Amino acid sequence: MKNFEENLDRLEKLTATIKQPDISLEDALKNFEEGIRLARKMEKDIEKLEGKIQILMNNPKLDTDSPEHTVTPELDLFADADEMTGTAGAPDKGTRQ
């Protein structure tokens, strides 16, 4: 985040410099180009942060020991399965499973 703040500070300085009445057209153009590059990079940084926020908002369960590790919900799909065969047993007569 520090890098973002440094880029924002630099962008503000470039903007102030461009607004000065005694700046040459060449210098203004050079500052403008640098400002555009910074703005695009900052936009990408913001998009990454928004993505992380969306992930956090959609996965509110976090491991208390490690905030970076999300807890995966466990599904009980095969709770009745036999450990030896991996099946739930033979179907009742006349029914499909």
C-alpha cells in the first residue's frame, strides 16, 4: 500500500506542475505521460484490492490462527458410504440409487 500512496503523491505533484503557467509544453507533455502511466498502474492496484475485498466478503469464515487461510466447508456427501467398498450398500429391492 505504501507504493500506491507514493504513486498518488507523485501524481498530485505532476498535476500541480502541469498547472503552472510557466511550464513548457514539452515538460507538460512529459509530466502528462508519466501521470497517465501512474494512473493506469494505480487503477490496476485498485482492481486487485477490490478483488481481494470481494473474496473476503464472500468467504467470511477465516481460520483464527492464520487470516490468510480460509476455511473450506466440508460437504457430507458420502457420510453413509462403507469405508471398505466406498458405496452406500445395496439398493432396496425395486428402487434405484
